[in-house]
Amino acid sequence: MQRPLIIALDLDSKEQRQSLLAAFQKESLYLKVGMELFYREGRPVIEELKQAGHHIFLDLKLHDIPNTVQRSMKVLAELDVDIINVHAAGGEKMMSAAREGLEQGTKAGKSRPTLIAVTQLTSTDQHMMESQLLIERPLEDVVRSYAASAKRSGVDGVVCSAKEVPLIQKECGEAFYTVCPGIRRKEDQAGDQKRIVTPAEARELGSWGIVVGRSITSADKPFEVYQAMKKEWEGK
């Protein structure tokens, strides 16, 4: 799988999504289908996007008891998406169960979806961890520990801030996938993100993939912004 720039389809309606994708003509894209979109449109949106030639990151962040996650992943594997995720905070048994469910649900002759685990959301900072989550360890230590747990569980990689990629690679190796949201151009507003970087910074830090939302989807000319960010991400 190539090192992707994934566009987050976090839009309010089917019409907005279709209008956005029309601007890209027939280019094959990596697209993130999150909870809002999947809960609204379900399986048909996955089928529609796949038929159009796109690659899918299904971002549902499963976090439940191991048996429930295993059975859910078995069902979701039928969608034949490219990437899917869980929360690393669910623990090693849950993450192992997620992989088991994907393997059980993947059709013969197909490759199971790449499984990644969320370490800490890029909207989280040290103050929030300590005051709300009651986690007093440094954020970087928590991310590194969650990534190591994910690798022990047979997970293929993690969702993390690009700023944490070097320490994760040191802990888990460079072949361990790092998918990084919180990507902004220098001129963009941070929004609700705390740990943000530019596409060029993400590349320099060693990120495997990046997720870009509003910088592209809210732009007046989304295809032009996508091309510029992709060029920056690829170092061209």
C-alpha cells in the first residue's frame, strides 16, 4: 500500500459529499469514512465509493469488550475496506480479538483490512489527560506504551500525531504503520486539534499516512488544495 494522503469525508450531507468528489473528476483517492457518514448512510456509501475506484479507511474506533469487538469486526470485514481501526485503550485482548474478527470475516482470496489502533486523539493534550482522564504520565509515554501494546496484539499500526512518529518507530520499528490526523497548512486554523503539523513536517517526521479534512473539504477549490498538499506530502 502506498503512503496515502487520506481525505476525511466529514460532511453534513450526501449532496455535499458528492459535490466535493465531483471536483476530483475520476482520480482514485484514499477516503476516510467516519462515524457520522457511516451511521447516516451505512454499507451503501462504502459500496458506492469502492465502485468509483477509491480506497477506504473506515474510522469507527471500536472500543468495547473483546467478544463484541471480535464479532463486529467479523461483520465489518465483509465491506472489504482497506483500513479499519479500534481504540488502543481497549487493551490487548480487545485488539487481538479485533484482528481475529477481521481474519474470520475476510472472504477467501482477499487480504484482510489493515488494522490500526488509536493511541491518543489529536484533540487531546497533557492538561486534558491529567484533569479529565486522570492519566498523570507524560502524553508521549502513554502513546508509546499504547503503540507497543498494539504491536504485541498483532495490530498493524496506530493513529497518532505526526509529532509522536519518531518515538513510535523507535519502539515498534519503521514497518509499523503510523496514520496521522491533525494535518494543516500553515495558513489554516487549528480548529479542535491540539497536536498539528503540516504535510511536509509529517513527511519529515516519518509518518506513513496522513489524514486531511477541513483544509481540503472546506476549501473553495478543494482539488487544487489537495494537489498542493499532496505535492508537499510527497516532497515534490
